[in-house]
Amino acid sequence: MIKAIAIDDEIPALKVLENFCARTEHIQLDKVFNKPVEALKHLRKFPVDLLFLDINMPSITGIELYKAIEQKTMVIFTTAYSEYAVEGFNLNALDYLLKPFTYERFTQAMQKAADNYSIQHAIESKEQTYLLVRADYSLIKINTADILFIEGLDDYLKIHLLNQKPLVARMTMKAMQLKLSPKDFFRIHRSYIIAIKHVQQVKNRTITIAGDEIPIGASYEEAFLDFFNK
């Protein structure tokens, strides 16, 4: 399922996208925004797979907004002005929908999104089967399926593994987070990254994994619960 949001300063345009998404399989339109600044704040907490993004908006253009997004996200630009098409494709947009567009034209764009999503996830699945980390003066290969959770200790990480002794590696949390699939691992605290599939219980801002209790940081709680519940 492709998770998406739509951003357009015109309410009728958002209604069209809501209607078209509701009629289309494999897409979940989580939210719509007519204020791009609010959408940008949302995206920093709740990343999605796809943006439907109007280009010509008064407070910030769609081009500027897309450039400001930190995570890798597919984008389909929607606008009434054809002169923006070249600039949109220069940003590797999946497609460019010229308003008013038909449902048939919308489904063509969605097929491109579905194809790209499948290819990207196939690549991620292949790449994320193992990690190479430096620990105990050696380069050690770790199966990502065996990672229970990762604990940050100053300039080191303690990698807790299934039925194995933990490994201590010299690496930052940010560097580790970039190596892990966001579909399988989630940072729940400034000092903890967890493997979603190994979660046994979530209760009172605490996660239990293999008998260990791990706190959920206040600033991470909303994003984690939204992700976990879906």
C-alpha cells in the first residue's frame, strides 16, 4: 500500500484527489493540506511514500517544498500551468498532471508510482538482508533479521541480537538509522532504534522486546504510535 498526502492551496483540487484515490487500489491518502507549511511540518514527523503536490502556491511553491523535504519521497506534481513541467521533471518527478485531469490520466500516473514503489522496495529488500559493522577490531556481518534493538552509548552503539551476545560498534545513531530499512526499524528514543517485528508489547510509553523494556521518548511517541498502529 502506497501512503500518500496531497498538498494544494485550492480545496476543490484536494477533493478531486480524495475522490480519485478512494477509487484506486494500492493507495492510501492519509491527509490533505491546503497550507503547505503545515504539510511540511507533518512530513518531518510522518514520512510518506508519495506526494501529490501543486506547484503554484502563494506561501511556498511546490518546487521549494519538495526541495525542503529531507526524506526520499516520490512526487506527482499537479498544476494548471504547463510552463512548470520542465522544472518538475528536473526534480525527477514521477509525473505531471495538468489540471483539470481525468481519472484515466490519474490512473496512468498511479501506475508509474506503483511500478517505482515495487522496484524500490525490491532493491531495499535485497540491500537490507545484512549489515557490515566494525566491532571487536573486526568487520562483522550481521543479519538484519537478527537485530532486536540498538542502544546508543555516546560514540558507540550496542546492537542487541536474537540468541547472540550484543555487539558494541563505533558508530552514531544517525549513521545506523540510514543503513536500516524504515519499514522494519524505527527510532523511538534518542538512544534507541527498535526492530518492529520483535516488539512483544507496547504499554505506558514502554516497549518490550525479548524481555527488555525500552522507553519511548516523548518527542518520538506520536510518530511511532501512528506508524505502529498502521
